Amino acid sequence: MDSNKILLEVFIPIIEEEYDVFVPVNKTMGTIKKIIEKGIMDLSPNGYTTKSDTNLYSKETGNIYNVNQKLTETDLKNGSQIILI
């Protein structure tokens, strides 16, 4: 596996779906949110649209991830579960 990426389990309540997504560790959470949203739109074109007020949350703690923080500065690791709301 590429050590520059980790696998996240992403839950999207608005479309009642979840996806496993590889994301780069050297990007900010804002960029990762955009990458995840683009992937979701590609996989379910009629079910999800991007919104500026969506955020990524830890499924375990409920804490919001700061869009300016790099993934390496968070508690996320391979297999972590996040929620996009």
C-alpha cells in the first residue's frame, strides 16, 4: 500500500451511503473534503451535491475536523471512520 495515503470509511447520512476512500496524508482536511465529495458525486451522480457548509466529523468522537489542518495533524489513521454532513 502507498504510505502517502490512508483508507477512510466515509458515511454520508444525506444519501444513506458509506464509501471506503483512499486520501493523501499530505493535504489539508478542506482539500480532502473536496476529493471525497468529487468521488461521491462520481459514484452517485443523482444523490449528492456539494455544499459549502458541509464538514467532516469523527464518527467516534463527533469532533469536527478543521479544514485548514493537515491530515497528519489529526487523529485520523488507516481505517478511521468519518461522517460528511
